[in-house]
Amino acid sequence: MQIGMVGLGKMGASMVVRLLRGGHRLVVSDLDVAAVENVVKEGAFGATDFDDLVSQLDAPRVVWVMVPSGNATENVIQSLAEGLQAGVCGRLRDYAGEERIQS
């Protein structure tokens, strides 16, 4: 399976490494270029921005967003939505357990 991952902090980077070890193809993005370079060394493919990330994934695209809840998450979702296929829904859950559907 191929997956895009946005957010390579402690949790995101660890998840990328586990998924790579499981045989998945990962395309990654983070504001910290060094974080991207670290997981590229593990076998992930780096993206320079969200458009690049989306362009490296075949449809149907799966993007896992692992950034702090609140405005950071909202901004990432809105930016990604511009490049993803219209009408595709994603399930969002924040740390407080709030869940909603984004389409």
C-alpha cells in the first residue's frame, strides 16, 4: 500500500519507519527538512510540498496527517484537499476523541 504522511515528529516518524518495515511505500512531508531526510534514509520518498506529495501518490490516495490538533491540522487538511480528488472523505480524530467527516 502507498501512503502519504504529513508530520514527522516523534509519532509520525516512528509510524513511517514501522510502515516501511511492513513493506508499504511512504511519501512524506514535514516543515523540518531534516525530519524528511531522516526517513528518506529509511526508504521513504520525500516531498517538497503538498502538491508534490499528492503527485507522487496513485489514486485512490491515502494521506495520514500527524500534526498537532487545532489550526495546524485544519491548515494541512485544507491545503491537501485542494490537490486530492473531490468527493473523497476522510475520517478525522483529534486527541480529545472528537471525530468528524471531511469531504
